[in-house]
Amino acid sequence: MNEITFTGVSPIGYEARTKRRKINGKYAKDHAYKWHDSLFDRSFVRALCVGMDVGGFPENLLGYYQTRGLEFVGEVVGVDFDSVRILRLKHAFRDDERFSFLLDSPFKLRFADGFPMDKRELVPAQTFDVAICTYGLHDDDVDTSRAIKGMARSVKDDGICLVATHKRTSFEEICILYQKACTAEKLYVQAKAEFKHFNHFAQEDAQARLEQWFGHVDLDDCDTSLR
């Protein structure tokens, strides 16, 4: 089952990403975002986002505050390994000093050492109320243990770390759901892709890996393959 049909949208670009996010939202479960509630009581929130969801996280966070008639007071540091994504985010949030975005290397993971620059740390230790990494730890190029250690280092003692990953057994379901969604949206289906890299880190071993660095770990099966 290492080689299965990977379904996505084409062509690549902003319009495709927007449609893909809309498709993903159809299968999202509200309880997956209950961790937001713990932030509303904090007068100033610092958030660290590492990896694939660094683009959607700032927008989602602001949206959750707006739905409650609140203004987000705090700062968000986003770290990603895609230079194009970082440039796009820097441009999108260029007038908002609450948001900063750092281009890291999947081989070095400088954020785990604080992302030292100009004799200061851009990702200080025990500073963030929440650290989030969604679907970014299964890549073969990422040192999973170092990434988790970096997130544990960055959050406060009462902070939250949210890690999302797929089940190994859910790959076929992912493809079926995505294919149906893409067909409904009249989008193209992309070619085959190997999923060997998901053997690097998946839900089946997530709890054991996280417990090495965090005192308490809850495993929440959201019963969805896309979010």
C-alpha cells in the first residue's frame, strides 16, 4: 500500500490552493479546533506554527477571534521550508506587525535552536502559548525528533502543542474522499505518488514520540482523513 493514487487539484497556484482548502473544509470536524478556546482567556497570545499549515493558521486564528467579536492580541511566528509560501505570507501580512514568517531548512530545523539571527533568538524558549504542526512531521527530510523537541522547547509550561498526522491505514480513504470532492468541483485528478514517507511518522506512533518531550499527551482521532 506504499503506492496509491494521490488525488489533488491542478493547475498549481493560488486558485487551486483556495479550492483545495475549501474541499478540505467540507470534511473538517469542529472539535478539532476546540483548543482555540483555551487561548481566548489569555490577554496576550504568542503562537508558533511550523510546517504545512503555516499559511492557513493565521487566517483561521483571526477568524475564530472575529466570530466571537474579539480582536486577536498577540504575535504569530510562522516557520516553513517553502520559500514561495514564505514570500507570499510576508506579502499578505506585510502591514500587520503581529505576524512574522521565517524560512527554515528541513535539514537544519533552525527554529529548534531558537532560529538565532543577529545575536538574538527569533523563536525564544518557553515563550509561546501554542505551537502547531499539521502534517509536517512525516516528510523524510524532516528530523521528527528534533522538530518535536523544538516545539517542546518553545512553549510555556502551560502551553499547548498541537500535532496532526494521518493514520497509515487511512491513505486509501484519503484518496477516495479527495477524488469525490475533486470530481464534484470539476477539478483534475493528479497522477500516482508514493506514500513511503508516511511511514516516517503517523498517528500510530505519534503519542509515544510526543510523550518523550511533553508531560501529557491526548490523542484525538478526529475521524477524518483530510483535516
